[in-house]
Amino acid sequence: MDHFKLLEAVKNDAEITQSQVSLVESKIDAVQQGQDGKQREKILAWLSSSNYPAQQSDVISRKQRGTGGWFTSSPEFTSWLHDPSATLFCPGIPGAGKTMIAATTIEFLKTKKATHNTSSAVAYLFFNYKEQESHNVDLLGAITKQLVQNHSTLAKSVIELYERHSEGGTKPPTDEMRDTLQAAVAEFTTTYIVVDALDECSDSNGTRRQPLAQLRLIQSNTGLQLMTTSRPLPEIMALFSTATTLKVRADPDDVKQYVTGQLDRLPRCIQRDVSLQDQVQNQIAKAIDGMFLLARLHVDSLLDKKTKKAVISTLERLSKSQSTLKDAYSDAIERIDNQLNGDVALAKRALSSITLARRPLRVPELLYIEDVVSVCAGLINVEKESGIVRLVHYTTQGFLENILEMWNPKAQVDITIMCLAYLSFAEFRLVLDDPKDLQARLGKTQFLDYATCHWGDHAETVQDDIQEEACTFLFETSLLLCAAQVLFRQTYQPFSSSKKLADITSTCVHVVARFCLCELMRLIISKTKGDMATVINAQDRWCQTPIWLAVDRGNKATTRLLLEHGGDPLGKPGPETSDHHYRHPEMSLLHQASLCGHIEVVELLLDIGVEVDTENLLGKTALFSACEHGQTKVVELLIKTGAEMDTRSASFYGNPLSAAAGWGHAEIVSKLLQAGANVNGGIEHMAPLAIAVLYGREQIARILLNAGADINAQSCWGTALEQASFLGHDHIVGLLLDAGADCNAGHKGWKPLDRAI
């Protein structure tokens, strides 16, 4: 072979090798991208489990083309659109179309961004009366999730937040979540936040007010623009007293446009008669009195009118009376009752189930959904994206709740029996070992999750009527264990690799205690042979006793019943054999009742002689736990009972005052100090003031200083001034200097100025 051919051969081999290397590299890149993608999805799911974009898609899919223009072209909206840090408040009566206006705004903002290629972002929240429990999760996390999804890679602040909290299973405190959201907002030139139906978000625990306060703080720092819709409730109106207000009402032209879009659903006598179409449009537009929902209900009232005379008669009735939602709903119920008996029964069962359901039901959980929709007179919606079946409006819920006792008096009994019958299916006698098999079972039998988690909720008011069905289920061990696997799976995941699902040792007493079904518990006690105290104090896989479960739910009656039949009032954890043992260091009854804020149960336990200063595994007293979790009323009760305020535990915070300071519970800090707590107490080198400064709690630092806290005390991080300087808490630096902090006092040769630099 000559040199030329040899060189050619070498060149060809090199090219082949390079090609193979490139192929391998591309495969490695693909694997890496896949891993990064999985990690990204994991972090996003951790931020929030919500799926508001799916709700947006569902709402906007029902929008009639050409409607909503009056809102987006209004002077108030235009002004808000171009005014950094502006807030637009949009009140409206029930049924006015506020949710559709919110969805229209979101779509408008997205289109504006796409058209003008601007560095803007829009995030949104849709509140719903049926999902108030899910509102308790961090709403700031839901907004952050939407914003960071705009980028191909997650922000460093989000990843760091995840790494700090995911492994230990802790929830980010509000200030950390706010800072992360603010960093996400700062990535865009303009950020719009749209919040729909604020009135449907419960405010019993500050769920409504607290995130709103944080958004306003971010708004003042970044120029975030906020829009909110709500019923005009006084307490909500007061929150937006300085905002631009734009009232939401059904626009007559929009109503006519909507009716035109429904022509293909209306009877042929209307479709063939143009003048009758005009009459339908005009009469419905006049009759709705600002409520778009009425337009929909009035259109539905025409669906069974097959002659022009019947249509005109219905329209005349609308024009003669001041039509209300109640009238429209009553008319819908009358139409349902006039159907065939089988259709009436199906409609009653479906509407009752949706009304009484403890969470939104999905299509697979309601059989024959097409038939259900057709017999319910327009009172339900099926959301295509999410698969959720809802009542047409939250006012429909109130109306049906008011009439159910007369219209379908056995509704609650029927739903409970339906759940118990489902749980008693033969296939659920097979107890699974592998969590993956359980997940597969839940995927195939989608009503299993609802029936397991909520049969007891439905049974609460009808216990005497479902005893036979309940006992059939509860005394069948395999069926009960299958339900226990589902019932307790979310609270105590992940399952340990060292134990199988079949190792669950929950009894019928555990399950009934979990639902606080006092009358059923009496029945079980009467049917139980042997030592009842042993049964009541039996621990499940997670060291929970039935009485602990009753205390955790805050049910005084069930707790008292179990105590009367031998329940251990101390509720001490069992031996250290459970792999989940240390997930529940608050296991004693008094601690659990205190941290959950169940004051009646705390009183009961104290009344029967439980020692107020009983310590848990970490050396915490009930007062410590109540201070950590912000349970002010319980703190007051424990102080009144004589709880020791300066006890030390092995935890980071050391004592109750430091715990309250660290978690930001200013009112509790004040009450402890008023009751005589040592303002300079705590673990060595970590006084309450040092804790407050560490977490940037200016208000609490001020309270402690006013109570005589040693301003120059040395902690493991130096003086309070050193800490604040190093951490960048400028507002606290100013507070400490004003209070006379020594600028030259340092730690290990460092001074506050050195820390600041």
C-alpha cells in the first residue's frame, strides 16, 4: 500500500472514530438532559402541586369569541396595564362572570407578550370554594412555579431553596418563599399576577391575607402588577381601598354574542326563525341583571321548548319577573323532576354527590358522565383539561345544600353506602406489598382514593344509618388493611425499603378514630371481646394509637370515649422499632393537641391529670410545641395552667421564647414575656434576640429589646449587631444602633463593620 492510500485509510478511520465519539457524546448529552429534566420536574412539583394553567385552559375554552373586549379596552384596565406596581380590583356580584374576565385577562396578557416579544410574565391563581383545603398550601410557591417555568433552566434561588428543605421534609418559611418569588419576578421587565375569586379562599387561618401581604411587599420592591376579582365583601373591599376599581358586570353585547354562539344547541324552531333569535337575545340580555350566569341558565331553560309558542311563553315569564339565580335554579330543578324516573334518579345522585363531595370529583369517579350531563339541566360543568366535574357556580352549591334535605333526604346515607360498597369489592381483599403495586391499583380503580379517604367524612352525620355496611367493611381484616394502605400513604411516605406495605398493623379502631366516628366507635367497643385497653392502645406501623389519631383530629368526644375505655392519657411512643419513629417526635397526646391548636382536647387532657410540663423525645414541653406552631390560645391556656416557660430542650431553639422568636410569632413572644419568661434565656450562646436577628424578625427584635434583652450579648455568631451586619438585615442594624448597640463589640477579632464588608 502506497503512502497516499495509507494516509487515506488513517483519515477514514479517524473520521469514523470521531463520528462514533460524537454519537456517544450526543447520547450522554441526551441522558444528562433527561436527568436534568426529571430533576426540574421534581423541583417544580415540590414548589407546588397545583395546575392552574389547566384551569385557565378549561375556562378560556368556554369563552364565546368576541366577548370581554369592554374590559380589556376600558380606561381602568389600560391604566393598570402600563403602571408599574399598580393594583386593579375587580368586584362583581355572584354570577357576573368574574372568572371568565380573569381568564380573558390572562389570555390577553399572554397574547400581548407573544405579539410584542416582551420580557414579561403572567402568573395566576384560581380559587374555588370546593378546594379550600388545597389553598392552605403555599400560594407563593404556586406563583413561583409558573414564573420559573418560563425559563429553560431553573433559577439558582429555586434550586437552593429546594436543596435546603426537600431532604429534611421541611416547609420553607414565608420570608424565604417571598425572597425566592421576588428573585423570580426580578427576572422579567414586567410581571402580572391575576388572582380570581379571592372571596372563595378561606381566611380562617390567614390563607387569604398573608400571601396578599407578601405580594404587596414584593410589589413595592419590583413593580409587580396585581389584579384581583372577588365578590364585594366588606373585609375584602377594605384590603383594596387604595386600588383602582373596575366593576365586573355582564355586558349586554357580550350576552347577545353568547346567545348567538349557543344557537346550535337551541331548538330548531329558534334556529329557523331570525326574528325569534333576536327576541331570545334581547329578552335574555334584559333579564339577567348583570349576571352572566343567568344568561347560561336561561338559554338552558329553552332547550326543551320545541315550539315557538313555548319559547315565547318562557321569554315572557322572564320579562315579567325580576329573575334571580334562585328562580333560575328552581326552574332547573323542576325540569329535572319532570324527566323520566331513571333520569331523575341519575340527576339526583350526580348532583348530590358533587354537592356533598369533600373534594372535586373527576370524570372517572362519576360513571356515565355523558348521561349525567344531559340530565342535570345545565347545572354541572366538565372541565376537559383537568377532568374535574363541577357545579356550574359556587352559588349552585349553596342552593343545592339548602334543598337537599327535602329534594334528596337520603343523599348523605347513599354516598356513604356507595363508598363502603366500593371498599368491600372482592379485589380489595388482596393486600399489596409493593408501593408501586399500590400506585398501579389507584390508577386502575380511581374511586378507591376518594372512597377510602372520605367515607368517614360522609358517615359523620349518618352513623346510625350505615352501621351494617360499616361493620361489614371494618371487621373484614383484608379490606381494612387495603384501605389503611391508601388512607395513611400520603402522610407517611416514603415507605421504608426495609418494610413492606403488608406490614401495616392498623385496626378498625385506628380507622374509626381517624374519622372521629364516636357512635361507630361505641359499636365497635361493644362488639370487641377481650381487653379493650390493649386494643385502644395498640400502635400501628407508625407508632400511632387510636387515641393519638383522635387527638390529632381535635375530636374531644372520641378522645374522651377512648380514655374512658382504657386509653393511655400520656400516649407515649412505643419502642424504637419503626423506621418512621423519629418522623413523629411530638407523639405524646398533649404535645400533638398543643401543636395542632386543639384547645378543647388540651383542656381535657389537663383536666384528667396529664402533667403540663411533660416532655417529648426531644425534651420539648407542650408549651414549646405550641410556641413553635403559633398556637396563641393554647399558649395562653398552658401559661394559665402553670407551664414552665424557661425549660430547655435539645432542639435548635432551646426554649419556648426562642422558638416563638425564630418562627416569627410576635404575639406569643409578647405573652411569654408578660408572663415572666427570661428575655435572655435559651441555649448557651443563643439567646432569643440572636434567634430573632438570625431570621430577620425586626418586630420581634424590637419587642425583645423593649423587654430588656442584652443587646451586646455574644452568641456563637458574635453580637446581634455583628449578625445583622453579616446577614444584610439593614433594618435590624438600624434598630440595634438606635437602641445603643456597641459598634466595637466583636467576636474572635471581628467587628460589625468587618462583617458588613
